[in-house]
Amino acid sequence: MVESRGSIPGAHQKHLVKFYGLSTCIWCRKTRQFLEDESVAFDFVYVDLLESDERESVKDEIRKWNPRVSFPTVVIDDAQCVIGFKADELKQVLGL
Amino acid sequence: MSAEITPERIEKVYQRLDREAKEAAYNLNPDKSFTLGLVEGLLVNEGRYGYWACPCRLADGVREKDLDIICPCDYRDPDLDEYGACFCALYVSDDVRDGKQELTPVPERRPPGGPTAQAEEPEHDEELVGFTRSGMPVWRCKVCGYLCARPQPPLKCPICKVDKDRFERFA
Ligand code: SF4
């Protein structure tokens, strides 16, 4: 069973990285794998595994960055957001 | 509890989808392990919601609200047209299948919250709704555009296999 929330340690801790995904989504899986392979420290949430109240508040959180609330959404330093699996864009934003 | 999701079951569903896709001139993504992962997601959602909610989208859990994102979703064909792949890349165009076009991330086309969250579509005037000369209503599949004239829509679309509730009256 996949956990709904957690933190992954990594060598790159310069940025505060929040990963929002769905446990059934392959592009989310690829994005998470990319962050792990690059040893980026990040927090993750699988929104489909949250109970409804929590799910709504997390959706509101995502909506600020991505009005369509699509997945994966990665928010960096509460300042920037990368929507979809975009390795090059993540590398650039995270300085990898 | 729903049937267990085993590799054998995933493979069987994959084979059926592949056959049905080819019969209707669609292609599944040729990256098989990727595609199997999506089929697994569909089966997880079948167990969770009772229908094939798109694995890459957040389902509401109420079928009426999720109708447009039941696989194949209402957005598959426009995305195939514009990007060569559906949002999840379960379905791809011939060019992407043959490696002539690169697979790029497909932006979300679905309106936020889905069509039922938007202002109600104005009801068509009854005059605009089509009938054949013999008085049969005309039905349109919202996924693939298949049209038929009969008293009710078919239980399943003969082209793309979606259920009856994905049909609308054709105006
Ligand atoms: S057609 Fe593609 S994008 Fe649409 S529901 Fe199926 S897997 Fe998801």
C-alpha cells in the first residue's frame, strides 16, 4: 500500500519541494522517480488517497499554483510550480 | 471487495484493449510496461469507484460528475489530434507509435472540476434536436462522434465501447 503522505530524504536540500500526485498516475510515478534518482529531498502527497476533508484543503493548496488541479504538480520554495512530468524544467528550477 | 489485481488480469485487460483499439483504428502506447501501469491504474479505479476513472486525473467518485473522464475520456480524441497522445498517453497517434513524433506532456484540457462544475449548458430548444424523417431521434457518442438513429442510444458504443450514458441527443 502506498502512503498518502511522506518525506523523502535527499542530498539536495536547498529547495523546499512539494510533490502532489495520484497513486494511479504513471506520469506522477515518473516524476517522483526522477526526484529520487536526482537525490532531491521532497515531501509528497497522493491526493487520491486522502480523506475528503483533507483532500479538499490540499486541492485548494494546489489550485493556487495550478488552477486545473492536474497531476503531477511540483511546487518549489512556495514560489514556482512545474506541472506535468518535465525533467528539464525541474532540473533548471532545482539547479541540478 | 473487487477482484484482486494480478499481473495476469492486467495482461488480459491489456490484450482486450489492444484488440479493441486496433479494431477502431486507435493505438495503445507501444511502451508496454508503461501501458500496463496505466491498465493497473484503471483497475485500481474500477475497484475504488466502480468505473474506469482516468488514472491520471482526480476522480470525484460520483459517476455523473466523472462521466467525461471515464476511459476513454471525452478529451482523448482532441488530444490525439493536437498532441498525438491522450492526457495519460495510454492512446497515441500513428506518428507517435511509429516514433515519427516525440511524445510530449499533454496539458490538461478538462475544465477545472469537470463540465458539471461549470455553469449549466443552455438546454437546446427542442426544435434543434434532430430526428430522422421517420421520427427516430439521433444520438451522438461524446467520445468518438459515432452517430446513430434509434429509439435509445446503444448500451455500448460499437466504435469506442463506452457506455450508454456517454451519448447525447444530436442537434
Ligand atoms: S483516454 Fe487516456 S486520458 Fe482519457 S481517460 Fe483514458 S487513459 Fe486517461
